[in-house]
Amino acid sequence: MICALTADEHATLRTGLNELAETMPPRDVWYRIRRQAEAEGLLTQRAARRQNKWYLGVGLVAAAALVAVMLPRVQESVDPASVVPQGSLSNSQDLSGLRALMVQSRQIESDLRALPAEPRVARAGTIATISDIEDRIAAIDYQLNDAEIPMTSDDREIFWRERVRLMKLLLQLRYAQAQRAAF
């Protein structure tokens, strides 16, 4: 059976279809279409599962490589002389340690500003890691600057130590990113 529309019938049909409201079909419809496509062999779930396993493997290898590269640097940055038990310092020594952390933080910020601008093209994982570190630094800054949060001098020092640690990590990532962009 051959079905053909005249030009007027075609225009009428098109106008009628354009006047229909745009609505999404119920979720069950999409499930039925998917099941039918899978039954006919148009979609396969095995390919999607293989891809997921591949991504998992690459992610594990990347995480292991990151730990292998960063662990020696982190161990070098921890000075055993700087680890002092709580309560063994007087208030003046606490303040000088806090000031030293603040100065160190300012110096790292200055070093970050001296780096070239972030490259236009970058890896998504690197951008996500940098963004996460920046968010954590912002959260620490918020807690340090909020007058309504009661903090002891030991708490302040812990927050400043964490801020300096995160700033060092951010500097290392940005430096590595700048070196990759130079090549």
C-alpha cells in the first residue's frame, strides 16, 4: 500500500503537529523502548559495563601514581622538630608559631600569584582537584574569619596549619600545571 500526501495535506499535517503541546512521555515508555531495543540487539549492556571497568582501572592507576609521586614530597615537608605536643608551649610561643604560619601562608599566596595564568586547556581531574582544594581553603578562611565561632589558640593554629598545607599542595599542583603548559 502506497500512501502519499498532497502538498496541502502535508502542510495541514505539519501545522497540526506543530500545534501539539511538548510533553515528555512517562518514564515507563522509555524503559519499554530500552527493553525492546536491547531485545532486538540494538543496545547492549555489556559494552557499558566494560567501559565502567576500564574507567575504574584507569582511576585506580592514576590514584596510585598520584600517591607514589606526592607521598615523598609530603614526608619531606613534615619537619619532626615542628611537631610539638599540645600544652608544652607557652602563649608567647603559640603566638609566634601562629604568626609564622600566617607569614608562610602570605608567602605561598604571593608565589601563587606569581605563577602564569591557568592554561585554557587542562585536564578535568586537575581542574577538579584544584577546585576542591580552593573550596577547602575558602571553608577554612570562613571559619578563621567568623567572629561568632569560638576558637582557642590551639584551634586557630590547627586551622592555620591545615591552610598552609593546602596552600602548599595548591602551589605544587599549579606549578606542575604551568610546567605542563610550557611544553
